[in-house]
Amino acid sequence: MQIRLNRTILAAGLAQHEPPQALAINGESLLQESPLVRATEAVRWARGNASTSVSFRVTRRFDTVEEASREALEISGEHTGLSGTLVFTTEVPLEVTRRYMPKAIVTQAAPEQRGNTLSISYTIRGGLITKTKPAS
């Protein structure tokens, strides 16, 4: 699976030896609850305000320790706060599937360097994931 936000590739996918690891997708919606007097149970209303939280980790290898260090600094500064449409692309033989998360914002881009290897943990919040590409 490839994951990108606008033109920024966050996870290049299995074909590039960079799949997302520990992928978690959590949707939520606000709920209002009212415990009415003498009612047998509380009343609940779905208030909408649906949102999705996506988190994953990606590992990248570099030729040198210096290249990994440079990338860690760039990612922490440039990816946090990045916003737009998050696109998930999966490819199996003869089929490409895309899903879209509009109004996505990278709330955390946390690189961790070990020698020439860089592990980046991402947390992204946005709207509901849809099959339809949102209007620009």
C-alpha cells in the first residue's frame, strides 16, 4: 500500500520496499447522551462530526548515517502540520484501488534514527475515508 498526502509520499509501498507497518485506522463520531429522569435507559443521539485517525510506521534505509540524519531533520520539520487529501493506493495484479481521506492533517511525524536506518511514526487526522476523490 502506498500512502501519500498531496504530492508527498509518506509510505512508498511494498514494490519500493517501504510498506506501512503497524497500520491502524480508527473512525469516530460524536455522541450526545442524556440520562432522562425516570427513563429505563439513557437516550443517545449521533451528532455527526465524524473523523478518522490513521497511524503507521515506515522504515527507510540510506547509504550513509549522514543521509539518514538529514532526512530525519527534514521530515520532522516539513511533514508535521502538512495538510490536504490523504490517498491510500493498493495494487494487486490487474487492479488498482484508491481510497481518500479529505482534510487530513499530519499531527505527528516522529523520525527515529538507528545508524543509516530511519523509522518514522506518523499520526494523521482527517475526515471519513471514501471511495470518491474529493473535489479540489
